[in-house]
Amino acid sequence: MINNQLLEYIRQQKQQGVSDKDIKAVLTVQGWQPQDLDEAFYVVSNQAATTASVPVSPPSDVPPASAPSISTTQVKTKAPIFVIIVVILNRVIALYFFLLANFLFWASILAIFVGAFGKQELLKNPLTFIINVLLAPFLIGAAIVFFRKSVNKYKYGLAILVFILLETQVYRFFFVTNNRLEWTDFSNLLFYGIPAGVIYLTKYLDQKYVSRN
């Protein structure tokens, strides 16, 4: 639902020459819904047209020197390019968590099925498959939260990636590689470490250019 603060922000940004697209990008990151933004821009445009159609003359009996000064607080315009980058990175992170959730869930289900009816050695330690299945809803939750404005989404994403990496490496170290490190272990580190770095970068850009007032 729109409010006066939203309308005033849009007016000030338009007066500063910021395009409607950039204003909407900033407000979308801050959690405003597209239908609310469309309504707010419609109201601001109508008010501007009404004001322009009614000429207003200053009173002739008040000298310019004695006219009261109006103090306005300038709203800092956030760098539009970084706002767009943050939006894109949040969407990419959300997609990564969604795909990771499906991969871990279905790969674990398949491993349990094959182990039960064929290669029983796959079920030497079924706990890791059970953990992966239970982690899937939390990964889906991470995908959803990165579509929203939340100060804790970055911490949540980093925490769940660290947990999955540790769980995977502990299982491999003790039950697969017999206390040895292999190239697969380094690839796992990159597979989870690179997204963690992207999340940290997005958090930095969000706090510096988007969330800061």
C-alpha cells in the first residue's frame, strides 16, 4: 500500500532527474511491490499535471526578502548501476540455491533407491543422504529469501553453504577417501566457495549502495 513517504520520495527523485526505471529499481530492492509502484507513479504524475495546469502567483504584498525559506532534506540517490547489479546477483544466488536443493534431494533419493535394490555399498553411510534430503527445504527457503528484502538472508546463505561443505567433506574424508584429500575435495571447495564469495560481495554492495540511507 502506498503512503505519503513513498510519494514524496518519488517526487524528489524525479525532480533530481532520476529516471522512473532507476527509481523503481531502488524501490523494488527495498521490498515495494510492482503494483504499488505503478499506483504511486500514477498518483505523482496526476498531481504534477494538476499543479502545472493551475498557475500560482506569489502574493504581491510580501517582499521577496521576507518570504520564509523552506528547508528540504535531500534524498541521496543510490547509484543505479549497483542497484541493478545487486538485484541480478540476488536472483542468481536464489537460482543457485534452488538448483542445489533439487540436485541434493534427487541425487540422494536415487542413491538410496539404487543402494536398496542394487549396489548396497552406496548405503554404507546412509546418514549423509538423509541429511541432504532434509537440507533441501532449507535450500528452497534460501532461494525464496533472496527474492525478498531481508537483512539476514546473506548470513543464512553463508551459514547453509558452510554446513553443506563441512558435511560433505567429513563424509568423504572418513568414508570415501580414507583420510586423504583428492581433487574432488578441491572441486567441492570451489563449488560451494565461489557462491559464498558471491554472497559476500552482494552483501557488501547491498549495504554500501542500496540499504544505506
